[in-house]
Amino acid sequence: EIKDNTIDLIYCDILYGTGRNFKDYQDLKPIRSEIEQHYIPRIKEMYRILKTTGSIYLQMDCRINHWIRCILDYVFGYDRFLNEIVWYYSGGGAGKSKFTNKHDNILWYSKSKNYIFNADSIRVPYEGTGGYQNSNGIMNNGKLYKPNELGKICEDVWKIPIIHPNDTKERTGYDTQKPKALIERIIKASSNEGDLVADFYSGSFTTAEVCKDLKRNFIGCDIN
């Protein structure tokens, strides 16, 4: 029922293909035919309602990210792929038979070349040994390159902590709730105040709360 070309930004923390029965939903099985049957018609609809200046961010993990990437290439076009963002988080649990899984993948596509990207709104402090972490800057071929006073543009690996189990202020009790700081970065980067943001796998509806905080309008739904 949503009209064509009306949404400025779509962010979805989608079903991950674990096959698990969570408290709030039954996840899909990691079977390619089941994943494609579920997502192809939905992603086509997301493309239809997205503005030409809009972006889509879909979050998942290593079980299905390769299949979702192929679907997004098919629907949006390979040339509209912008980033594969890695959300790295630490926490309990360690693998004994393989390296421990401690990241999610976020695929970012735009509908056209004229997409919104507010780089200055998501700058972070300089760190490491690049020289920009102090105010002196870097001298190269006789020219001094000064650091941006707002910090550097984010790279594609985001180190953002998970919500602490005892954080009663942010945690809602939803099993797979994501931290506000993660969603804030996406909304700030790819939308402006007054824009319309949609989340069709809303879960804990953290996206809605972040949109309210950042003065964005919001559409959301969830199967439960």
C-alpha cells in the first residue's frame, strides 16, 4: 500500500537463517530456496517504494549474507552496491573448534548515484599511528595536511558494543535487539531531519525510537 518513491531510507535487521525458534519469531532455515522465496519479493517492494536518493541497509550474519548480496545485486544492480559494513562486537562465548563469530554484516545499496551521505555527521576521533590523532597533521611533499576538527570519516568496520544484559534503560527484553548507537550511525549518515525511514523487520522497534530522537519520520512493521 506504500506509494512508489516515498521512503528516504530503509534499514532492516532481517531474519538470519538460523532455523531457530526465538521467543518472538521463528527464523528461516539456511536453505537458499527458502531464503530467496522469502526475500526476493520483499526486496523488490523495498526497491519500489525507495526514493531515487534513498539507501537500503540490510543487516545479517555469515549464514546468508552471500545469498542476500546476490538478491540485492539482482534487484538494485551490482553498480549500486556501496559498502559491506562489519559490525564488530565483543562479548561472552568462545569457539573451541573454530574462530569465534563476533560480527554482523550490513549491506548498503543505493537506488541511484544521487544518494544521501552525511559524512560529517558520523565522523569519529582519529586513532592509531596515522598522524592525524594529534593537531600537528601530516607533512607530505612539503605540504601540511591538517586533521579535520570533527574527526575522520568512519571506516567499514564499526566497533560498537552490544547492549549490556543489565542495561535496564535501553534493553527491552527482545532477544535480538540491536544497540541504538549502531542504528543512529546509519540514520545520521543516510537521511536528514524530516525524512521518512522504514524498518520492515522492526523487532524491538529500536529504529523507531532512534528516528524519534533524531527527528525523522518512521514506518515500521513486524510479523509479531
